[in-house]
Amino acid sequence: MRILVVEDEVSLAKLVADRLVRDHYTVDISNDGEEGLDNALSGMYDLIILDIMLPKRNGIEILKEVRKVNREVKVIMLTAKAELEDRLLGFGSGANDYVPKPFHIDELAARVNAQLNIGKAVDNVLEYGDIRLDYKASKLVCTRTQEDVGINRKEFQLLEYLMKNADQILSRDMIYDRVWGMDSDAVSNNMEAYMSFVRKKLKVLGSGVTIKNIRNMGYTLEYEEP
């Protein structure tokens, strides 16, 4: 899953991003309101952490613009403004949650997980066919063979996206934008390499899940019981 942090305090934004990366999220940062608005309107994100007091455009303006085109993305307001009227303004503009500064970084991570339903999943796992993706242990498990294998962050994010959309074909661009997105050091053939890594791990586990390449269309997961 992909998160946008719109926060002008550079060190705080990095702290938040680093903490969320530990929970296997892909995180992008915008340090002013104009860039934050452009990125928030891209449709790439599952959740936006949005400060109110920002240079160029404030967070309430950004939130209102986002809600004109996207009612699904989760938005957590992150701000030093803690008065009741400020919180009501945020909620009235379409915020899903509101975290006043100062805050504990683990509380913010828990609120993110709750908004994205990660905390509500049974034992924090995602399942498809005979595989289980374990959020806490960063492992891929075959429930049929009871074998497991470690999985790195990009492999985790790639497989998570495929598993959450197992009923549809995802284009190469869709996968690349969601998993790599704004990473400036990523190159287009990274995706093919990570597809290969994940396929090999599924084979090692003896899973019946396969990543199918649908010619001229994209990729999808299929499960056939061995």
C-alpha cells in the first residue's frame, strides 16, 4: 500500500516515513502544499497524512480539492492545531482521522493501520489460495505445505498488491506506479526482476499460486490446487 506524507517539517516527515516503511508501506513525502496537492490528486495513494499549516497551500484546501475527485482515499490530518473547532473543520472537510502534535510515532502508525484495515485483519495476515502474507513477521507462508520464506519490502509490496487485486488484471504501469511510484532511483526493469524473485519463492514453497503474464494486458494471480 502507498502513503503520501504532506508535512513541511522535513525531519518529522522523514521520521513518519521511516516508521511506516517498517510496516511495509511505500511512502512518498511532499514538503509544501502545492506539491502535496499535485501528488494527492494523482490517485496513487491509499492514505494521505496531511498537515494543516503548510507553505503555498494549506491542508484544508488540499483536503477539499482531493474530496472533489476522490472519496475513497483515507486522510489523517496531522497538525499542531488542537482546538475543537479546528478538528471539526478537518472532519467536516472530509478527514478520516485527526492526530494533534506532539504525538507518539507508534500511535500514528496504529491509526494508519486501522484506517487501512491492517489492524483488523486476523493475526495481521493477507491470504489468497494457499499462501499467507504475514505483516508482522515479513514472511510468505504456504498454508498447505506449512513452509515459509522470508520476503523483502519490495517483494512484500508487490505480492500484497497482486493479492489484494487477485480478481483483476493489473497492467505493468499500474503495478509500477503503485509499488515504485516516485522512487527516483528505480528503473523500469526492476519490476520484472522482482516478479521473478516472487515466482521463485512461490515455487520453493510448493504453492499452487502463480503470477500469470497476460499478453499485452498485464499480470494477475491464479491458484490451482496441486
